[in-house]
Amino acid sequence: MKRLMLSALYLIPLLFTLLSCQKESIQADYQIIPLPQQIQLSADKTPFTLNSQTQILYPAEDKRLQDYAQLLAQYIKTKTHKEIAINTSTDTTNAIILQILPKGINPEGYQLDVNSRHVIINGNSEAGVFYGIQTLRKSLPIAQGGENIILPAVHISDFPYFPYRGAHLDVSRHFFNVNEVKTYIDMMALHNMNTMHWHLTDDQGWRIEIKKYPRLTQIGSKRKETLTGHLNDRPEKYDGKPYKGFYTQEQIKDIVNYAAKNHITIIPEIDLPGHMQAALASYPELGCTGGPYEVWTKWGISENVLCAGSSKTFQFLDDVFDEITQLFPSQYIHIGGDECPKTQWEHCPKCQAFIKKQDIKSDSKYTKEQYLQSFIMKHVTEYLKKKGRKTIGWDEILEGDADSQVTVMSWRGEAAGVNAAQQGHDVIMTPNTVMYFDFYQALDTEKEPLAIGGYIPVEKVYNYDPLPDQLTKTQKKHILGVQSNLWTEYIPDFSHVQYMVLPRWAALAEVQWSNPEQKDYNEFLNRLGGMLKQYQLEKYNYAKHVLNVDATYISNFKTGCTEVALSTLGNAPIHYTLDGSMPTSQSPVYQQAIQINKTSTLQAIAIRPEGNSEIYKQPLYFNKATNKPITLRYPADDKYNGQGCGTLVDGISGNATFGSGKWLGFSNGKDMIATIDLKEKTPITTISLHTCIATGDGVFDAREISVEVSTDGKNYRKIASETCPIPTEHQKVVKQHTLTFPSQPARYVRISAISEKQMPAWSGFPAIPAFIFVDELSVN
């Protein structure tokens, strides 16, 4: 007995030694972003174990796949700390094999197969191999270095949904250096994007060296100072600091080559004939007035444009694009065409003489000056055709006599893209209501860095469908893809660039790549956590709003309650309060829609082991109109319809962001005329409403507000009205209008807010109706 006990004692240290030698195993997860088209797990098969003996194999003499093998080895080292050798060996045991064996018609497609012996990435082309590597990279777990990495047996068959998967970068308003642009390209590769639209020139700076016109960078790349506040601010705020920056042609070539290695094509944009003040400052003879000009220090639309009646302009454009085509091998060249005022052309003798010489005439559809712009755009298009290139233009390029082969980038909503596709043009969708990532991504804008306005959260991006229903199956084939735009007026540094696009790019990646029938926002959120860890690993600065609590409000006319649905990333537990106290882990847990029927302050927090979310806070103020039935004489604009007409009586007041979903917006001269049913005859003495004013965006206050009452819903009488003053300068403010009157019995209350029917000349907009945004109608 004693000898057996001694033997057991000797075995205990050995057991601990064996246990300590066993390595922890962590498993890969193929539920990545963008989600592959097909994932078939083989639960009955042995997984592959990635360890320090694993090799990456590529075909001998294939330099590009050798480069990809090195890239994959670096990805693996970054995520797992394992040093993986690359080789051309024919022994495929414990190997990751890169090869090109086309198995599908999509050149960017690939297959990823995992079994116990090896991992095979088979691309339909080099691009396919590259995207297969990105999938493997994102599937790998983040390890400390000593763990075994387990890759479950799987067959993945994948290819992109759209051939054009773009991201835009404006370097004119703010300049980003070569390494920063390369990091932008790295970020794009992580999201399976294949096209960078590079906005290189504008009123505020010319950023590319043109050897024949050296003053473009000697003068045009510098401005004396920069507007730091909003365009609406009065007085305007400037930093008083000189600003400069441009890329030499050698730097351009370096960036283009770097992008190509990441299977990203760079499409340069030289924006014309407007947005050319930096060029005019460099060569004043190219303008209608001859100057003097200076590189613009503010934002918006300058009336200084290229003179369309001067032969020097056409020679300048030919020369510039001659050098552009030598620097960029892309099939497409972007020639702009947006926001070109025609004021100077209308008064320029040279432009008017040229119009007469070319027999250009106005008609019922377009002015002769619009046709003059078409003449310029067609000249550049024909010049590029001779060099074997195609042109892209902003959707204004359709105004006039557009070249039948030009590709249209639809930015002013989708309507122009629909029109272009119906005419047979290829189209890239980039509507400003969904794809402008310089817009705010959170409603609490006071906590956000300065942005141009608007509100585009991750969910809105994710749910976007670039194929409008009104197009036929054949017409939809003209939609080449979708692109996000990043204009940088209010984005002064590269950390801010990253913040604005991440994680909205994750949502965009699924719009661009994944099968739309597989899209599910809640399921996407569950996968997004892995992408956020990848951002952290790469030290990318990303916005963390998706980790916070999100709330959706519905006004229930039957119960008189505001129904609140709460959600957060990964379905983390949400704790909330309604009494004004701070929520903690001891507060009630959200399980189903919260019914609120009195003035309250909703506060909520998501509790996670790795850290809690910010506290969500929303006051709700109830009055006699809250959650009462409401009807509108005219519907709100489709893009600004909130949660329907109930948005006006849900107890929540909108903030200074008119696109937040908390306002109803009315356009094209429509007025906000709402009728509220108080359900019973009630004495009332005041009504109030809020308007959101942002005149720099064409959003004006009401011109007149009136109140009518009725006891039967048929016969109404006006009991109060007020006329609102016409502003004389830009404003950005939320205004409360309150009308008080002697006590009146009413069951039905009709409130009218009459919109501005003609925006004033000082606004910078044509003499057309303004938007009016209204929220929270109160009756007391």
C-alpha cells in the first residue's frame, strides 16, 4: 500500500508537467465581413491546425503569388504571432496553398477549402487569390502566440456581387500624405473594395504635379488660411494659418503601384469646369474675368469657373489629361461636372461669342449655358477616348447633351442614376443621403467632431439597396456598383478620416460584395464585433457608436404610448431607467418594447465584460397632442419621413441635425399641414412646434404658422397665426414657435407651417422652394 502511494506521488509532478505542455487552442471563425456567398462547414471532418511548422506554398516562378504568400505570412504573424515560412515545395502536408485555377466566370471569385492536411486558396485570377487571403486573414482569431490555431473544415465559394466597389477620398480640402493614403488603401483592401476615387483638385487646392503647368502646385496647392467653422456661421471663422500640400508625379506613381498590389484601381478626378479656383489662381487667363483670383479659403460653390469661350481652356484641359493618363492606367477618368455656376458665362463676351459660333441654343429643357458645359465635357470625353479611356461624371453631366458612353455617378439622390440607367448609361450609385460619410453618424452631435451635417448611421448604410425597384432587369445591369464619398472640409487629419469611414465601411462592404438576399442587420451586428477587433489590431481609429444603445420610437395612437425598442451590438444586456436615475447593472433589463405614457427621461446602458457603453439619454415630454391620431395634408419627403407622421407627436424633440430621423422634411413647395384628433373636446390655450433651420443646406424657417380648431372635424376656424421674419444671412438653429390664445374648445386642431416658396439670392441657391423641417407639435 505504501509503495502504491509513493508511485502516485511521483506521478503528480509528471501530470502537471504534461498539462503545462498542452497548448491552448483557439478556433477560426468564418462569419466575417463581408459575408462570403457560400460557407459549407464539414463538422464530420478533422480541422486544420495552424502551427509554427505550417508553410505557405505558391507556384514556382510566380512572382505575384510569391508576394501574396509573403503578405499572408505577415497577416498571420500580426494576428497569431506565428512566423510562417513560404516555399515552392510540392509536399502539401500542413500547408496553405495558393493557386490560380479558374472555376467561375467572375475573375474576382475564389474558393477556400480547409481539411486536416492543408488549406487551399484557389482564385479565378490573382485578384481571387487576394480576396481569398483576405477571408482567411479575417477568419483567424487574435492570439497571444503560444496557442494552436484551429481552422474548422470548410468549403467557401465566394465572389463579389458588384464589379465596382468604391471609396472616395477628397485631398483638396485637406491634404493627406503618401503613407496616409497607403493606409487608406490598406483599409479598403480589408473591406474587399477595388476602386479608389481620388478627388485631387478643387477650389481649395490643386494636389497633383502637372509638369507643363508648374504654377498649379507652386501657387494652386497653397491657401493662406482655412475656414474652421460651418459655412452657415456668421461671422465666418478662419484659422489664419497657411496650408499647403501636393503629390509629385513620382509619389503618384508609387501610390498607384501600391494600390495595384492590393487589387485597387485608382480613378483620378480633375473636377471641371467648376471647382477650378485653385487652377485659376495659378493661371488667371483661364477664367472669364482674368482675376485676380486666390485659392479659396472657404467651402461651398465658387462662381469662378473655367472660361468656356477661350481656346486656352481647351488646350489646358488637353495638356492636363495628357499627363493624367500617363500617371493613371485606370480604364476610367473622372472629369467632375458638378456644381458649376453659369453666372459668369452668361455675361462673358467670349463665352457668348462661342455659343453663337457653335450654334448652341436654349430649349424648353436646358439653357444654352448648360449646353455649353456639355460641349466642354464632350470635348474632354472625346480626347480621353483617343487615349483609350472612358469618362465618369457627376450626375449633372446629364444636363444638356451628354455623351452616350459616359458613366454617371449619381450623388444627388438616386433619381439621376435611375434616369441615366434608363437612357443606357452605366451608373455608380453614391447618393448623398446614404453614401456621404462626411455626415454625422450619431444623433448626439455635441459629442462628435465637427461634420458637415446630416445623419447617416451604420444601419442606414447597411440597408441600402443600390438597385432601384423602378428599373427593369436589363436596366439594373447598368448599375456597376456603389461607392462611399468622403469630402474633407471638416476632416483636418487622417485619424478623423478613419473615424468617419469605420465602421460604416463594414456595412458598405456587405452592400458591395455580399448577396443581398443574405443581408440581415442584426446578424451583421453579431459579426461586426470581429471586425472591430481587427480595427483595434491594426490601430485604426473607428467610431464606437455601434457599441452604444440604439433606440427606435413608435407613436401608438391606440394606446397613447410611445413604444421604445432598444438594441445594441451582440445583444449585450441593456439596463434602463425612466425616473431620471442613472442606469446600472441593478436596473431593469430590457426585454421587450417599453411603453411610455407620461413625461419621462429614458436612460439606458449596455453592460459588457470588456466595458460598458455610453449612457443613452432621451427626455420625452407629454402634452395633449402626444400620441394622438394625426394626419398630414401633404406627405413628407421620402428621404425625411422619420417614423411617419407619428414623429410629430411622439414626445421627442429633434436636435440641430435635420436628417436625424426625428424631423419630418417637406420639399418642392409643400407645406406642413397636420390635423390632430384630441379624441374628445378639450379646452386649449397654446400650441407650439419646432423648426430646424440650416439655410446653407436650403432648409429655411416657416414663413407663416397658423392654428385652426374644430369640434366636428368638418368646420374649422382660425384662432391664431404668426408671420415669421425672412432671414438676411445664413442660420443654423432649432427655433421654437409658440402661439398663445384665449381658451378654446377643440377636438380637432389643424396646425399649418407654410414653407419658403423662393429662397433669397444671398442663400446661394436658385430662386426655388426651400425645405421646411418640423417636429414635435404640442397642444396645451
